[in-house]
Amino acid sequence: MIRSLDDLLSHARKGRRIRVAIAGAENRSALQAMVEAVRQNIADGVLFGKEERLVHFLADVPETIRSALTIVHADNEREAAFKAVEAARLKKVHILLKGKVNTDVLLKAVLDGESGLRIAGKLLSDIFMFEDPEREKKKLMIITDGGVVLKPTLAQKIQMIENAVLVSHALGNSNPKVAILSAVETINSGIPSTVDAAIITKMNHRGQIPGCTIDGPLALDNAVSREAARIKRIRSRVAGHADILVCPEIESANMLAKSTTYFAHFRQAHVTVGAAVPVLIPSRADSAETKLLSIALGKFIYKYC
Amino acid sequence: MIRSLDDLLSHARKGRRIRVAIAGAENRSALQAMVEAVRQNIADGVLFGKEERLVHFLADVPETIRSALTIVHADNEREAAFKAVEAARLKKVHILLKGKVNTDVLLKAVLDGESGLRIAGKLLSDIFMFEDPEREKKKLMIITDGGVVLKPTLAQKIQMIENAVLVSHALGNSNPKVAILSAVETINSGIPSTVDAAIITKMNHRGQIPGCTIDGPLALDNAVSREAARIKRIRSRVAGHADILVCPEIESANMLAKSTTYFAHFRQAHVTVGAAVPVLIPSRADSAETKLLSIALGKFIYKYC
């Protein structure tokens, strides 16, 4: 079982390289991450963007690395997004990484009913993975969904959980503990997220959401701190041990994830799952390291997509 | 201007002691905080609870401190809450601290139309204050509302902001920067919190919400990190410098606040404002230090209530 981002990287260095398509490769941190992924034997790259600019960007890259990178010219953002998505649909690449293209443009290409990467019946959802270095026992935790699904219905929450559970399984955690988060740990009809949490928990008890152990509603403290769960006398196999934190809507997930980055300074990896290939949509403010870790994460899960 | 929790404590040690009522004083960490508040010359205490148990609890407390603590017997939680609220209404105490009484019981007593502490036209809202020790320039930041208002309307959000601004003013920040948080920094009609943010920002521009500078929608990274705001090219006097973080509903505020405690390990103070006196409703898992800091915070703001 992969328990840390360093583990993730070192495992990703083994085995055959995968191929990563960068949509709009004229982006310094995306290219830096790509070069590093080649250097570390994780991936080869197919770079979609303006050829002239990409040749210029790669001028200083050593030939051993340069030879693992293929440039495919695209006149503009839309064409870069379309061509990168096409390569993914034709299985010429295993992961799609957003570079210098607008997120909306890329998602439109990914979600296109004809030429996109949708899988019938599957929801596209956002997986934010982080590592709390101060936990006694190391592990990787997931927050979902801070990036794609705005206000999930009950059915969509279940699909978000299935996507996150798939990622946990891919990293060797065969029975992840899933906390359905709210502001409180009691059912309160004035807080609909607590009601959804109760329903989802019961569905898991009845075997309707397999491959994981779910409990909710839990507040964040009960979900991640054994001590807080003990003080509040919460009896639960998930409380204090959550691997997957499911938030009620995009705002709370986004703030919680960004808080781990901007307040706690945790490292992270970040992937959108539910399409034919893992799609990496980093924030403009993300570092090259985050992008490299996200490529490594994608290498684990593309086979399950 | 008070820029840190240590500043808050050292300023609170000066001047006349205030009187704190503990509703249900048979609570070890509340009493510890109270004893410490007496020792540091911050406050005297009026302890509402079972007399026999309280005498027992105080057996080891030195006489110099014991003499600053008054016990008022109450047979049960409800009576303790009611008597403590009554003392606050009659201005016999300046702050109300929840001890071993259920939050619902205390809030019911506080919100009672006849015997409670409501002020006509004022909203009761939750102020979570924290300090990020790694910021270049020290300051105290506020998150609201993770504890009281479940799903604020636009009008309630404005009252939440007014309450938080009052707290900032009390700490000497005469023009706090207020970020209205969402998951993104652009207006998106599919995310109602971005629409509210735009409206509130414009109301501030028109002078309808005075005493502060408001901007939103902002995502957490743009609100607190100058670097993230720069990369995203957000032109704003608030971005990267926010003093007050206004969340769209209780879940996101609660998770964000708990994340600063359980992931980032920041210290905190915590107060409910909008009633006739500051009401401190700590979580059961809160430390005595948090309760002491909350008493110190209450000492700054009771005059403004």
C-alpha cells in the first residue's frame, strides 16, 4: 500500500513509462514537471502547442530527455485541447495534463459527447490527495470534490465516492475509510448534508456502495483526529481514521483542500477521474512538484479508468 | 493593533478584570482556563453548577485565586444555563462561557425572547480567530460562520460581516479586509455564493457596509496568498491580505476552521457575537488554552456588544 507521496514517486519510477499528453505545453511548470517525469523514468511526453515556441522552450533540455518528448503542433488553445483529447481517446497517451489552455476549453473538449473522453454512466470528479507529515502513521488522504462537481446530488455523491475509492484501491488500500463530512456529527434536517450522509452510510451498510467503509455525518475533527473522536464519544470505524473526505459541495472541498496547501503547507497530488484517462487540471498557482506528483498518481490509476 | 494571540493575552492582562460566567462550571478545561484567567489578572469568575462538585473541583486552587471565584448553585444544566444568562442580562457578568451544558440548552437560554440576550435586529454569529505563525507579517484572521448560522441569506451574510468587522475594530484594525470566499474567483451563476459575493462587494463600494474593504468572490488561495493572487492576476486590495474570511455556509466555514486546528496546528480563539454579551461556546475537544484565549478575546469586545 502506498502511504506517502515519496512512496508514490518511487513506485512510479518502476516499470514501463507511460505517455502523458500536455494540452498547451507552452507552460513552464507543466514542462518542468514533464522533463522531471522523463528524467525519473516515469513518463514520456507528447506536447501539444505552438511548435516554434516549444522548440524554444526545450532548447536547454539534454538530448536524452528531449528524445522522449514529441511535439505536435497546434495553432491555438482549442486545437491543442482537441488534439490532446483525441490522442487520449485513441489510447495514444495514458494521461492528459492541462498546460497553457483555459480549463473551460479543456473540459469542453474532454466532455464532448462525440469526440470527448466521457464514459457512459460515469461522473467526472476531482480527487485532491495530500499527506499530513505530522500524523503518527503515514497515509495519503483524499478530499473530493473541490474542482468539478458544483453541488452534487445524492446520486452524484455516490459516484464521487466510487471514483475516490477506485483511486484508493489503485494505491493498494483495499478498504478505504470514507468520511462524509458536514459541520456536525448529528443528523440535523436544517443541514441537508447531514441527511445525505446518513443515507449514504446506510447504503454502504447494505452493500450498495462496496469496497470501502463509510461513516457520516462527521465533522472534520472527528474524521481525522482520534482524540477528537474519543472526546466526542463517537463510535465509528471511520472516525479518526478517514482516508477519503467527502465534502457536501465544491466550496467546502475547495477551501479545505486549499487550506492544507496554504495554511498547513502539505504536499499534494491532484487528478480528475471518471473519464477514459486521468485528467490533470492543476491550478495556475500549483508548483512543478505538484504537477510531477500528479503525473505519478495518474500512472497508478490510468489502468483502472 | 493586536496582531497575535500573545499580544491579545498580554493586553488582556492589563486594566480591570472582567467577570466571566461559566454555565455548567463542572468542566475541567473551562475551569482550568478560568483559574488561569484569574492568575493572569484577566478576569474573575462566577461559576454556575452543582455547588458540592464545584467546591471539590476547586479544592486544590490557591486561596488568592479561589477568592476571585464565586459559586452559584444550580441543580441541573438548564438551571445553570438560565442563571448564567440571567446574570449576563443583568450586566453582573461581561462574558458567558459554556462549560458542561449542552450547546442547544445554552443557545436556547441565550436566544429566549423574554429572558435571553438577543438584541433586536442583530444576528448571533460565530467568530473563529486564528494566527498563522508562518505569515511574513503577523496578524489575526477571522473565519465566519462555522458554528451558528446554517445557511445564511444575503442579509444574514451582511450581518455576519458586521459582527466580524466589529471584532476587528475592537482589536484596533480600523479597516479590515474582508474576503467573500467561494471555490472560484469569477462570477458563476451555477455557484450562488459567487453571485452573493459580487453583490456584497458592490454594496461595500457604495458605502452600504462601512468600516471595512470587501472583495469577492475569492478562492482561499487568492484571499490569503499574495503569490497566488499575483499568479492569477487578480487586482484587488483584499486578495492576499484578507483579515476576515466569510464562508458561504456552515459546512465550509467549519471545515476551514477545523483544518487550521487539526492540519495546520494553529492556535485559535473563538467567540459568538451579536448578543448582549460575548458568548464563548468552545468545542468539547478544545484545549484550556483555547478557552483562555477566547476569554481574552471576549475582554476586548464586550464593550462593543
